[in-house]
Amino acid sequence: MARNRVPLGVAALLVVSLFFYGKFRIAGESQVESIRLRTLLVQLNIPQEAARMLWTDLETHQGYEDETLKALESLKSPDGKISEKWPDWVMWPEVALTGRLLFTDSGARGIPENNRETLAQIRTAGEFTLIYGAGELEGEPAGEYLAYKEKGRSYNSMAVVPPDDSLQTYRKHHLVIFGETIPFVDSLPFLKEIYKQQSGAEYTGSFNAGDSLEPLPILVGERKISAIPSICFEDSVARLTRKFVRPEPQVIVNITNDGWFKQTAGAAQHFSNSRFRAIELRRPMLRCANTGISAAVDSTGSTAHPETGAPQIIVDQNGSHFTRGSLLAEIKIPLKPSFSLFALIGDWGLIFTGIAGLTMAIFTRKSE
């Protein structure tokens, strides 16, 4: 009996030690020197049937214009002056605008007219950096313009457009099977029929996977910070997000669309998974969804506003996140962010723990 008490006591001591260590680290995170970032999150809750958005292109673009301008105008005084709470960034979700960006390997860029018109409309409110999701297709010169290149590459991308309207993009790495890519589709053509049956749309080809692991530099006032980009379920892939971590001011930026979950617990579960990225990497997170959960998360996993303590999540008057609306979120970005054990060694900690546990189990059994 006494023999069994020793490991039980050690386990209990370990749990208590970890509890107090966690309290110590959480308290320390709130004391670090940081800069403030204000971001307007815009969520339209566009209905979706499998992979098909049920609004027209015009309704979608008009929706983002109206909701964004309404929120920005509310931050101005009656005489039109911008308040001190004016956002540094405005965020729209994954594949927000329907027009597809064009690119060439030489660096040329093409922005479709409907996207340009929407950007021009929201620019009338004032200056900010816009972050939004868009499809990105390979193009080729066609006179003075760019045209879609037949059988060219295509990406699910995050676009970053600062006040000067320059453009940088991040291309999604981790593609969703049967949503963004279908393995072996060329050798197993019946998979196209399955896709059509489930999505209600013809299969037109898979996205290509991006390859850059460099964070996106984005201005906050006069200071340039490092954004860790993440699209859709990439915020649940810890080993990928970790590769973007750098010893500099950073924030995780996630855009997603969980509309195909319908009104189920799937969107809430997805958000719960994503919060672990902020905790395990000691980096705050901004998350903008079409249907899902749009929120701001600090480096301890909390959605509380740094001053008021109010939850920074878009919900309706009944507390449901299945709603249309916007949120002016505010987070603190540490100037010298700390590093967790996971950020330093990644999955090797789990691998070592698994091997150690298996080894102990084998030797314990032999000793009996």
C-alpha cells in the first residue's frame, strides 16, 4: 500500500506545481511591455450550402461595404473627425470578396474590378490596413492587363492591403481534403462525382498549397509588427503555426468560414481549438469568421478586453455567434514576447513523453 502512495504523491505534487507555475506565467504575461492594436472584425453570416455561398456577388460585396462603413462612421464625431479608437486594421473572413486576384512569377498583380470598387468604397471612411480572404489565380499578360492562365496555379489566400493600396498575400498551406483538394482525383475520376453530390457544384480543380513560412510585416501606427497568417483549419495545426514564430512583436491572424458546419457546435469547437495556438505560442490572436466565431484572444487564451474585461466576441443580443455584425477589438502585443516549451521544441516534447511512458511501462511490467 505504501508503495502505491509514492507515485500518487509525486503525481499530486506535479499537478499542484504546474497549477502555480501557470498562475505565475499568466500574471507575468499581463506585465510585459506591449503596444496596442485596434482591429475592426466584420462578420456577415452569409448562408452557405456545402461549398456554395447563397448570396450573389453583388450582395456579398455590398454587405462588406455597408457593415464596414457603418462601423467606421460610428467611430467619428458629428463633424466627421476620427476618434482615438480608430482601428489600425479592418479584417474580413476567408474568401470574403468574390473577385479573384491575379499574379505572375515576375511579380505583376491584378485586382478585379469588383474588388477595386469595394476597396474604394470603404477607403472613403479613412485610413487603415485591410486584411481579407480571396482566391488567387496565376495570370499571364494580355496586352495592358492580366488574364487567367489556363491550368495555372490557384491558391486560397489572405490579402493584406495597407492605406497605400499595395498588396501582399499569404497562401494557405494546409488544404482541406474534399474541400480544397482531392487526392488521386486524376486516377479516380469518380471522386469528382462525389464532390459534385456533396457540394452542389462541379469540381473545377484543387487549390495549390502555399510554401512560404515567413510572417507578414504589417504596420501598426509607425511600428511594423509580424503577423502569423492562418486560414481556416490551419489554426488547428499547431506544428504549422509554430513555424512562423519569431523573436519579435507578433500576432496570430486567422480568417475562416465555418458556414458549412451550419448551426452546430462545430464552429465553437473550431474556435476552442484555435485558442490553444495563442496559449502554446504566447502570441495573441485575431480571428475573423463569416459564420463561426470572430474574436480577439490574448496570449493566455482569454477573450477579455485588456481594460474593461468584456468578452471580445461577436454575438447577438441572445449570445449567439450565428449573427451579422462587427466588433472593435483591442489587444496588447508584447514587444518582447516569451517562448513556450512547445514553441522551442515543437512535437518533440510529446514524442519524448510518449517514448518515456512506454519505456517505463515495459520495465515496470518486467520488474513485476
